[in-house]
Amino acid sequence: MSIQLKPLLISIVMKHIKNKNNFNKTNESLSDTVNEFMNLLEQFINSNVKNQWLYVDGFKMYVRKSKRLYDGKFIDCIDLAAIESDVQGTGLFTLILNDILKKY
């Protein structure tokens, strides 16, 4: 079952960000990680699952489908509820968030 997420209101509730290790990734490997995450997110959106942890290369995010009141109407949303990362200072979360905002 597929749901339409336009307009998409993303609720970001960063309960905690854990940075365990500090290592450098190339732009190409960051791009691969972002693409892998976006594929997992798309699979989640098109599934019947209501909430799930998505894992990619030292990064995990807890996502859930919800309905939010926006401009007097309820809309389908994806909540980014918790983010944990083994990487620090690479911009991975920012890249993922930018791709989410561009796509939805």
C-alpha cells in the first residue's frame, strides 16, 4: 500500500544524537550512504509498517508514519523521531535531510 506524502510536513524530534567515532568518508561514499538510506525510506513509506529503525553504514534513524494537522487539514507525515550516528562532522544527516526535502 502506497501513501502520498505531498505536502509533507516533517516533524524532527531529535531525542538524541550519539557520535561514537570520528572518521572521514569520501563524498562518493557519503552519496552512496544517502542513496541507500533514501531507498530504505522509500521501502518504508510504501510498506504497511507504521514505524521502523532504518540502518545504513554507521547511521540509524527511527521513522514513523503519522497524521498531523496542518493548515486546518490532516496530512500524512513522516516523523524522524530519533537519529544515531557513528560518524561526526561529515554532514551525512544534512545530506539525508536535504534529499528527503527535495523528494517529498
